[in-house]
Amino acid sequence: MDNRLLEDFLGYLAVERGASSHTISAYKGDLTAYSAHLAERSVSPLDATRDDVIAFMSLLQSKGMAASTVERKIAAVKSFHAYLVREGLTESHPTIDVTLPKVPARLPDVISVDAANQLLSQPFPEGPVGYRDRAVLETLYGCGLRVSELTGLDLKDLDLEAGFIRVLGKGSKERLVPIAGEAVEAMSEYLRHGRPYLRAKKASTRQDPSAVFLNVRGGRFTRQAVFGIVRDYGAKVGLHLHPHTLRHSFATHMLQGGAELRALQEMLGHADISTTQVYTHVDRTHVREEYLTTHPRARKR
């Protein structure tokens, strides 16, 4: 594949689509594999046919890749060819009739309200790190943030008195997310008793005075650090946790509490409400449990 075509496409994703660095990296990896496939067939992407794309999909499947992984890679190929046509570089659109592999429906992992309370009520270490860790967990669960949204928070994004935080989501889209109760308390205590000491602990050129969440060197907290906190504190109370599990649990518990789907969509930063609707499937489990335990004719005698 002409490297210039790929670089131009990646530049288009970054500038015009506002794609994150993680998205661009994923596209680059997927399209590099597609490039190698076309090179072996001595085909330019400008002349690729439907058969070339189908052969690539078959190659991925023959390697035992999950349907969701194949779907993602072929979606990247589709986007690339659509870009080439839109830019007038070719009239060939080889993916227009290619059907993506069917991915089995998978409901998001959630924990119960009791488990969430157990996680957040456990003792945290004394000192700045403990204040920070509690604030991280309370904010993930209390606001339903993605990890990148949490680590990207700056002090100017917080308005705890009004009960909102400004979040920069996917596609660099801003939204206001409510924050209240235990999450506000944890954040306030961290800002008073944790963050100032983390920032002052060691002089470092990597310090970030604007970041809300800091590491022990005063630098901005990383995604990997958040993953580690969620995993470790989850393990202490017998839970196998991933940060996204807390986001999923936030959404599910909001629905169980009576939140409207449109309001939840706005809080989560979903561009399409169909993405939010997956939580209605999770919530039906709760509804069925309520039915079985409360309806007088639902239980066998």
C-alpha cells in the first residue's frame, strides 16, 4: 500500500474526525495488516476488489481471531476505502457490499449495588494516595466516566459546588456530567488533603499543575495506573474488576433507579442511543428478579 495514502487517511481521522490517539493507532495497525495482504496479491488499494477484501477477512478468521476483532479490522478497511472514494482517488468501493461478520451479543459486565458499596466502603490507606484512590473509584462509579476521560480531567473542569464536571469524551466532544454525594465528598477531600501533597512531594519536570489526578511524582495519572487501582481494590473485596465494569455498573444502576434512557445517553456521552440501549437488556435481568420474588403466582408451590 502507498504509505502516503495511509498517512493521509490517518491525518484525516485526527484532524477532521477528531479521533483519539488510541483509535488512530488501532486503525494504523489494522490497515498495515491489510496493506501486507494486498501487497502479497500485488494489488493497489486503489484497484482492490471485493474478492481482495473477502480474502483478507477469511485470512483473519483462519487465524482464529474473535468475530469482534475481525469486525473491527474490516470496519477499518471499509472506512479507508470510503475515504479514497470520497477524496476522488478512485471510483472503486470494494467493501460496499461486504457484510461484517456477526458478533454474538455480549452484555456488559456489571456488579451489584451491594458489591459497589463493598468496594467503596473498604478502608483506604492513610495519606494522599488513599485520598486519591478513593476519589478515582468514586468518580468512575459515581459519574460513569471512561478511563481516558478521568485521566484527562483538569482542575478547571471541576465545579463541585454546582455539582458538575466537564468531560472531554470521544471525538473531542465535551459534555457536563453530574457529580454528587460520596463522589463529591471524595473529590473534595482529595483536593484538600491529597493532591497538594502529591504535587509537592518531589520536584519533577514531569509535574502537571493542571491535572486533577496525580501520581506520586506530581505527573498526570495514567490509564495503566487507573487499571491497577481498580484491579487491586477490587481484589481486596473479592471482585475481579475492570474500570469499564464500573462504568457499566453506573449505567445499569441508574436505570434500575428509574433514570430515563435519554438522560443516561447524555451522561455517558453516547452519540447514538442504540449504544445506551444495551443497558436495558442488563436491566431486564433485574426486572425479572423483582418479578420472581414479588409476584404471588411467579413461584411454584
